[in-house]
Amino acid sequence: MAQDSRGLSPEPVVRVRDLTRRYGERTILDHVDLDIGRGEFVALLGRSGSGKSTFLRALAGLDHGVPGSGGFEAPDAVSVVFQDARLLPWKKVVDNVALGLGGAAPRERALRALGEVELTARAEAWPLQLSGGEQQRAALARSLVREPELLLLDEPFGALDALTRLRMQALLLDLCARHQPAVLLVTHDVDEAIHLAQRVLVLDQGRFSVDIKVDLPDEPGPRERRFAEVRAHLLTSLGVTERELRRVA
Amino acid sequence: MADLSLSNGRDVAAPSRSSWLGRARPRSSAGEAALRRRRKLGPGPVIPYGAALGPVLLLILWSLGSATGYIDDRILSAPWTVATTGWDLIQDGRLQDNLWTSFVRSFWGLFWGIVAGATLGVIAGLSRIGEYLVDGPIQIKRAIPALALIPLLMLWFGIGEGMKILTIALITFAPIYIQTHDGLRSTDARFIELAETLDLSNAQFLRHVVLPAALPGFLLGLRFGVTYSWLALVVVEQVNATSGLGYMINLARTYGQTEVIILCLAVYAALGLSSDWLVRFITRKALPWRKILAD
């Protein structure tokens, strides 16, 4: 099994050991181990209901009352971005970003974060006045202004149109290059996972069935070949058949 | 890779798409057919001041009926009789005095209703123990018709102003309590999760998430409360009173003056409509983030 990623990174910021979570009779996570290195970008794929969100919510500390065992170490500064932007509609965009922000000059820091996601012009707008992409950019600003060591992204671009999603993905890569958090991206989009992450996991039957480094070469030719190879491997492990792969993918 | 999948996709989609276009083309490109607009469904266009149409029509029917003698003056006075009576009552100051008395009663009753409703709503909404202590008695009280309480209130508090204000407060606090409690309890679970991930303290959570989320509920309760306060006013003033609009109506009934009764009803209508407008105005001001939904 591909759970030998331990020790790949000299200094893991996330250390999950033997994590088990159950919903009723169903075991969603079955003694899962995982290390995420400092600044490492990990994507987690899985079919719907495979438990990838359960895993993310466990790391975020949001799974109150879900029975299970095992444990994990995570840094103090953890930010979460959900599929919906989750901006409080009664607070202006900048106040949403600054919500609960400690330290000096929270508002100024919030404005700077909005600048990073190119949303300065909408700082004083109400969230309901923003487009879906703008709302999600504000949510990114809210998560990054806290300088997280671990950034948890739960299908953050799932509700966006294809064009907006592309631009958000580019923005996310820029922001991660600048802030260097460890990232766990939960997604069902195989291409997104390969484009964004350095390492891709597939969660199946409560365990990580795949754990591969993406390491795309820089030269266009080999890069495309490697991309196709990884993609086919991931799609197959997600249950896409040879015939389906030939037909559309 | 991307190129490959695109051309693949085109090959697969091409036949079906062209057949779809083939079906769509004759309808959209045939000259006369393209000019024909579809019939628009829906209630029809907006007419300026159209909302006044119904009331004005009623007034016209009433005037015609009175002028032709079709409506007996003893059953329903003519509109102009009501207007001149109103003018006379304003001249000798009786209308203003009674209106003011009623207004003050209603105001204080509503004031204490808001204080009690909001306080108890917050207590029951924010703590489980508070809910266990407060919610049960209030639900029992709500099940008792307000009118049935009046004899007991009269025995306890006499027939003075205090009893009237208390009755109005008892009737108005219920909707405010219910909506505030409900607003506090139905805070969106997604926002609760967000607050947890942002590590908000209890105080921050209350101030930035729970209370703003409950504000629309409180304001809705307030709107009901204001409407109920006029209702409660009529009840207490018709049971026993020596001043106020309800007293004027009772007196007019004794003397068979339908014009005074109609006049008082018109004043009630004006009070009800304007106070409702006021609450909606406050709501718009208090919830600026909602206004853009209507724009």
C-alpha cells in the first residue's frame, strides 16, 4: 500500500496516525496514516462519499461527535476554505476578512490580503454583491491573512464556472508560492489535482490507495506525457474503465 | 494532452451537435417567425399608484351608495358626514385627546412587550437552561387566549392604566419572543463552523455571528408586535375605559353615531398602516445588506 510517504519530508507539519472515523456501521476512514511536509501541496481525490471531506473535517477539528479513534498533530494556525465562500452577509467584505483577526491593525492587514487577491476595489461591498469567483477570492484572503501553516481547501472551486476556476487555480498557486503553507486540497477534479499539487492521494474504501508525486518535467513534451500517465493512473484508480478512458478522457 | 482531448471531444460531439443545430435553424432563421414574439406570461405590467385603485373604487361605491340613498345613513354614514364629523371632533379637541391617550397606552404596552420579548428571547435563545426555564411557561401562556386573561388581570391590577398597558405588553411580547428565540436558534450551521475555524471567542461569536443573524427575526417579530399592539388596544379600551379611541367607539355605539365609529376605524387603519410602514423603514435601515437583494 502506498502509505510509505512517512519520512519523505524532513519536517512534517501534519502527522496523522491510525485515524479512524465511523458513521454508524460504515467505516469512512480506516486506520489512516499521513504526513504532510512544510510547504507541501497535497491533493486528495476520491469518489463521492469516499470520505475525503470527512478526512479534511477531521484535520480542521470540525468533526464533533463523529466516533472514531487515532489522532493527528496539526499546527495551531490552520485555515479552511469551503466550497461555498461562507462570507457573513451582514459584514462588508473587508470586515469578513478581518473577522476574529488578532494582533495589530487587523483592518489594514485585511485590506492588504484583499490586495493580494485583487479585490481591493470591492473591500467595502456587501458579500451578496460579489460574483461567485469574487466571493471565493475573499474567502482565500480571509484564510491567508491568518498566515496559516496548514491550508485546508474543501473543493474550493467546485461551484465556479470553468473560466473562473482556471483563474482561481492560477491565483492559488501564486499565493501558495508566496506564503508557503502546507496545503491539503480535497477535490474530485483529477486535472486540477495534477496541475496544482506536488503529490496526489486517492482515498478509497477508507484508505489511501494511491500516493504519488506528480513532478511534471519542465519541457513541454515530457511534461504532457507525464501528465497523461499520472492522469490515466489516477482515473483508473478512481474506477474509470479502459473503455471509458479511451472514449472521452 | 489538452489538445488531444479537445479534438477527441469534437469528434464525438460533432454529429449530435449538428443534428441539434439542424433542428434549431428553421425556427430562428425564417424571417417572419423570428419577428413573432412569444406571449408574455405573468400578472402584467406595473401601473404607477395602481395600489390605490381598490381603496378608491370602494370609496366611490360608498359615495354613490350614500348619495343615491341606497345605503341607509343609520347603517353606514356617508363619507362626507364622516369627514365633517372628524373636522368637528378635531375642532373641539376630542379626537386628538383620545387619540393621544390611546397612542400612549399602545406605546408603553409595546415598549414593555419589546423589552420582555427580546430579553426572554435572548435568554432562551442563548442558553439551554434558559430555554428550559422560560420557553415552557411562555408556550402555555400563548395557548391561553389573551382575552381570557383580562378578568384575572382586572382583579389583580384594577381597571387603571397599569392593567391596560400590562395587557398590551402581554399580547405583544409573544411574537417578539418567538421570532427572536427562533432567530437565535436557527443560526446557519455553516456560519457556526466558520466561527470555529476562525477560532472566534464566545463573545466574538455572539457579537459578529449570532446576534446579527437573529436581527431579521427580531425585526419580523417587532412587525407582528406592532400590529398586535393596536389589536390589544382595541380589546382593553372596549372592556373598560373612560378615554381613548375604543371608548369613543363604545360611546358612539350607545348613541347610534355610525359616523364616529367609521371615523375611529379610519384612524385605527391609519395608525396600523403608518406604524407598519415605520417598522419596515427601520428594518431597511437596520439591514442594509439585504436591500441589495431587492435592487
